[in-house]
Amino acid sequence: MRSDSRIFKLVYEYYEARILYGFYRYGDSLPSITKICEIFYLAPATVRMALAQLEKKGYIKIDARKAARVIYDADPATFCENGARYFVPRKEGIMDLTYSGKLLFEPLWEAGLRRFEESEWDELRKEIIQPSDTQISMIVEFYIVALSALDNKLILNFYWEMVRYVCFPYLGKEKRISLKLKDISKNEVISALRNVLENSYDTAVSNLFKFIDESRTRFHLENVEQIPFRWDIYRQRPQLRYTLVSDIIREISHGTYPKNTYLPSLPKMAEIYGVGQNTVRRALSILESLGVTKSYQGKGTLVSLNPSEIDFSRKEVEEGMRMYWESLQLLALTIRGVSVTTFQSVTKEELSHLAGEFSRVRHEGKSYLSFEIYFIFIEEKCPLAMVRECYGKLRGLLAWGYPFTLLRFGEQSLHDQYDEIIGLAEADLREGRLEEFGDNFRSLIEWQQQEIDSGNVIV
């Protein structure tokens, strides 16, 4: 069970949505704490914190001997307006998810299912899907089970952030659905489940868009500004310092701050990156623990790039390494489809320019910069907003891998390790072999994962 108290917002927002939009009405009881713990895989203390916040906001009344009772009282028109004011500004983002989800979540879901033990497959084949009103919707429930098998907190974070944004899976009462899964292969089970989940999602989206179109005029929301999806990776972490560490590492790897030169002064760094000096100070402390910099009293902070001095016992370093590995897993499972979709929406000239950028960094002896170049290309060119957001955040996380890979290979050897496969990817671009490009990039990512798993890079 997850016990981090700051994740209580997950439960809080789930029940807040159900209360505000009329799923629960005045006088209804929420599920017991025990049941909520089972639904969300959370510790009782976390659930109690969420319920306390709901009570503080005036939504429920907590009774120590009974299930919490809803005290928020509104008429049907208010429930409708609450829903309209949330969903109308998110129509474009939810529509984008219809396409982005096939590239970002379906491959993760299927990979999770394929990690099931044989006993779990046997149970799944017997399963009769019958969600109760106290469960998260069927779509969310099945994704949670499958994604949890990947043992990747970053992927689960990404999925929950998406569910929080679209919100409507919180609201549906599922009908009983029976699937005859007995005596069929794993591939057939996956196909059957995919069809059910897609049909359920399509129906839910169709009903939601009908509601949005009807309520836009009713509540005078015709000109409301759209709210895009944003992935808050650091919801449970000090975001600014982690983001600043990534930014500075990227600047160093690109040569903005060369090795054996000093970084700008503390006040100047704060000005450059738009953060407070305390944030800069904390980020520099992490960078020193990563062996990237060395601070000298009265002189400043030197770019040392001495990864032999990485302090793996420091919590922030351990966390950065974990998120680096987890970002590689997410990328390996999605890069092929994302690559093909992006390439299909750009011109031959843009593909040629990308190939030229790969050629440039190879000749400069910095083929490892191809990741940064390619993910910037996806951020700028992919037609799907959620993909752009996802890969933009992953680009930042990959920066944490730079000192770790330097520890293993050294700068010149690091270039040599990447050079051959980046050369193949460059040739694929020039000759229009777009799927092969995705395969080559996936192979490169999987190789990095294997280096970590085999112990060649210390975790």
C-alpha cells in the first residue's frame, strides 16, 4: 500500500468530483475507509486525511462509528453547472486523449498484462467484469491492475494525472458486463479486454461531448478558454529544485557551461532560471552529490563532471536514478508508435533537418545528445498535445541519466556507445524507413535499461 500522505489528493479529488457533479447526493454515504483503501491501494491514514479535507470543505460529515455522510446540498441545475464549468474548458484535451491514449497508455496496459503470472491469467480468464458503484470505473480499474504489474511509479503517476484531468471516469455507473474468457489464449484475452475498454470509453466520451455541447450555451461558456493537460510529475516532490537540476545538467551536456569552468553566481543563476536563491542553492547541492559540480568557498561552483563522486546514499540521487530508469521504461514501450505518428505529420524537409542534426552531433563526438534533439522534435512536431506534454517532461528526466552514464563509460566512450545506432537511425530517416527508426530508438533505450538492470550503472 502507498502511505505517502500527500497522495491523499487522489482520493479527495475523486470524491469531490462525485459529490459536485451529483453522483453522490445529500444524505448518501461514502464507502467505508476499509473499502476506499482497497479501491485505491492506500493506507488508512492517507484515506482519513482525504476525508478530513472533504469535511473541511463542507462536502461530508465524518462519524467515527459510521461511513462518512454527504452534506453538500444542491439542486440538479447546480450539479449540471458544476460539471459544465469543469468539462467545457477541457473538451479539446479530452478529445486529444482519444488519440494520444492509443499511443501512450495502450502499450503500457498491454505490457503490464503480459507480466502477469500464469495464475493471474487463469483468474483473468474466469473473470466476470462486474464493477460496483463503490469502485472506480471499469476502465480505470483494469488499467490500474495492469499498470501496477510494471512496478513503475512514474507510469502510475502519469496515468493518475490523466484520470484526474479527464475526471469523467469518476462519474459513471458501470453496467454489468460478462466476458467469456475461458479457454482462450493470452492474445485473445487482451484483444477481448481492449474491445470492451474501447467501447466503454467511446460511449462515455460520446455522452460527455453531448453534455458539453448542450451546456456550453446554457451556461454561457461559448468563449471559455481551453485548459490543456499538464503532467505534474513532482506532485509529491520539491518540483523547482528537481527541474532546475535537469535544466543545468542539460546546459552542461550541451556545452553552455563547459567542464572546468565556473557556473554564474548564485544571484545570476536565480535570475537566469527565474527561481529563488534558496532553490538554486538546493539544486547545486544535489548537483554536487551527482558529481556534476564542486563548490569552493569564495570562488563559486565549478563544473567538475566527476561522476566517481556520486553520492548514491543521498535520497535525491536515489530518487533521480529511479525516475530516470522509469522514464526509460515508459519511452521503450511508447517510442515506436509516437515516432511513426509524429513523422506522418511532418514534411520531408523536416525529416531531413532532423537527420542533419543527428549527423552534426555525431561529427562533434556527442551522439548522446540525439535524445535531447529528438524529443525536442516530438515536442514541436507531434500533432497530439498529450504526447508533446509527456515527452517534454520525460526529456527533463532523462537529463539525470547523464552523470550515471558518464560514470559507466566516460564522455568519449559514451559517444562511441551511441554512435553506431544513431547512425542507423539517421539512415532510416534519410531513406524513409520510419518504423525502423522507431525500432532502432527503442533498442537504444532498452540497451540503457539493461545497463542499469545488469548493475553496470549503480542504482
